[in-house]
Amino acid sequence: MAEKIKAVGYARVSGKGQVEGYGIERQADSIQTFADKNEYQIVEIYREEGISGIAEEADRPAFKEMLVSVIRQKIGFIIIEGMDRLARELRVQENLCVYIASKGIQLISANTGENITKAIEGDPMKKALIQIQGVFAELDKNQIVRKLRNGRNKARLENEQTQKILTLKGRGKCEGRKSYKEMNQQLIETAKKFYRKPRNGTRLSLLKISEKLYELGFMTSKGKPFSASQVKRLVE
């Protein structure tokens, strides 16, 4: 038996009466019935309640949550009951369709069975809009990454100058994941104790120290023994 294609559903109602009535559940049933007949596995149906059909993506909480989820889980399909449930106005429909397509996700209509994304990709002008939107999304992501990197570098420099937060090597570090020195002083003291050379003996190797630390319950965040280089940083 062929493995089903993972997808999510999107249902929207705008009026209070529709929220309290059966509009959104009817859409969910329609999406699920289509999915069952066409070998789709519905992971989740996102319900947009009380949101106008002319609202853009920024004003649709469930829509934004859905996109984050499908991108994170690498789900390639969104199923809607029909285009009027996505949006009422043609302009908003096209904007949302182009936005979805720019994320590499395909939109399917349960009412008609049409792959809406494939249809708009067949239009040279709309395909160009998808590509342009994708370029700007990539640019925005790169700018965010650069800002975060610059912020971390600035924090490291400030902490190194003020001696506020340092790595085991004495260098400045940014806020975020704590060093072992910050989290577990007992680990540092135990490692240094094993590292001390006995008066009439031989200093333990770094790997042997790692082994002894592991036996005492000191390990990496992944539950593994420390490497020799990690032990070296602990005892310096």
C-alpha cells in the first residue's frame, strides 16, 4: 500500500453565526473526505474563526501558525474547501496563493480537486510574482541572520571587556546557551581534581578523566562522555 501524502487543512469563517454554527466543521469534513479519497494524510486542520475574507496573511493567526508548522515539518500540501474559504476578494486570493507558492507549498481545492499552485505557476506573470516574493523572503531571512550575528558579536565584545560572561577560555560570550563553567562549577572542580598530577604517580589522560566523569554522572547535553578536547577546556 502506497504511503499517504502528508497535508494540512485550512478552514475559515468570518461571521459570528458561522463560528457558532456548522460552517467551519462542514469545511473540515469536506477537506477530510477529499483527503481520504485522494491518499492524503491530514496532519491537522487549522481553523480561522471570525476572520474576514478580505484579511491579508498578517491578520490571520491560524494561517500564520499553519505556515510555520508546515515549513518546520516539511509538509508540502495545504487543502482548502474552496477558494472562497481562503478569501473572498480575488486580489486577496491571488496574494495568498502567491505567498503560499513562494514557500514551496502546494494549495489544493477539495471542491474541484484542482492544484491551485500548479495552475498559477502556469501563468508567466504570476510565476514571476512567486519568484520575486521568494527572493525578498530570502533577503529578509539573510538580513535577520546578519543582525543576529552582529548582535552576538557585539555582546561577546562587551562581555570580554567587562569580564561579565566568559567562556572557559576566558573569551567573551553572548547571552544564550550557558557554558559548563556557568552551569556546573562542581563539574569543573571534579575535572581539575582528576587532572592534578599525584605526588608519586602519573597524571590521568584526558580520556581517562572523561571516563571517570561519566561514571560520576557528568556528561554532555546529549548524554555522552566528554571528548578529550572538552576535558582540556574544563581543566584549563
